[in-house]
Amino acid sequence: MPRTKPSALTGTAELNALIERVAPDILALLADRVPRTKAVIVKALADRHAEDNVGLALIRLVVTEKVVDGGKYALLQGATPDAG
């Protein structure tokens, strides 16, 4: 039976902490209100954050309605970059 790969994140608290570290950088990148694809965001933050971590943070920002995803990610109208 194949062994499953252990998760780098073991709980909700660790996931929340990860997102709290990454989200401000995403919001700062989108502060100029220019919509960007996930690939562009990942590339811009590659020196600071892993691709998976950026993806998780983007999902959270969309779900919490700070960022909108219409094929490209952008700050939601009225959202401020420090609202992470």
C-alpha cells in the first residue's frame, strides 16, 4: 500500500497563520487596482512565498470578498490593501 505524503499544514491555526503572512503581500501587489492572473501574482511573490501558499491565500481573499476573481484577480471595489 503506498504511503501518503504528510501535509505540511497540520491544522487550521497553521493555515490561518500562513494566510496571514501571505495575504498582505498579495493585497499590496493589487493595490494599484491592475487585475493580474494567478501566474503573474505567483511570479511576483516567488522570492517570498511558495506557489501553493499564494494560491491558498488568494482563495481566502476571494472567499472573504477582499479580492474578486474574474479570470484575473483584483481588489474588490471599495476594499483597501490593508484589509487583509
